[in-house]
Amino acid sequence: MKRYRYFVIVVVLYVVILPVTILPQVKQKTMNINPNQMQIMEMMRDSSSVNMLMDRMVSDDGMRAKLMDKIINRVHRDSSAVMQICKTIKGDKEMHTMMMKMMDKKDGEGMMEKK
């Protein structure tokens, strides 16, 4: 009878203690997210934070250059993504005229160097 009670107590302890010790370890393995990534994910949920971050990126020349490089590298071989960017630029009249002026200026500079 004592062995039976001992066996029941041991089984109950295993049933209670085992899930409590194993489940947190499994969650740690699956939730292996970098704290910086977690902060960015939380920030992306808040549109005001995203707008503030984008304004900061646009105002900083270095960050703007990095962003443009990253965009160009991502769409380098994807013609549909390049077309989408071109359509967006062409849709904004101010941006379109500025790009055309810049392209003409660069073409003019290139012609000056060739002469």
C-alpha cells in the first residue's frame, strides 16, 4: 500500500512539474527574436512612430543615401519593382520634374567631360 501511494505521488509530481519545466524551454527556442527586432516590430505597429522614423531618415543625408542604396540593391533585378518606383515618381509631378532636371544636369555634365 505504501508503494502504491509513493508511486501515485511520484506520477502526480511528474505530471505537474514536467510541463512547467519543459514548456518555457520550448518557448525560448521558438521565440528567439533579437531585442532590436522586437523593438522595431512594436514600433511598426504604431503609425506615428513609423512616420517619425521616416521623417528622420529623410532629413539625414547619410540615412537617406543608405536607404536609397538598399532600395536599389533590392530591386536591382526585379523589373516590376523598378517600374513601380518609376510610376510612383512619375505620378508625383514635383518629383518627376526634379528627376528630369537632375537627369538633364547629369547628362550635360557628362557631355562637358567628353568634350
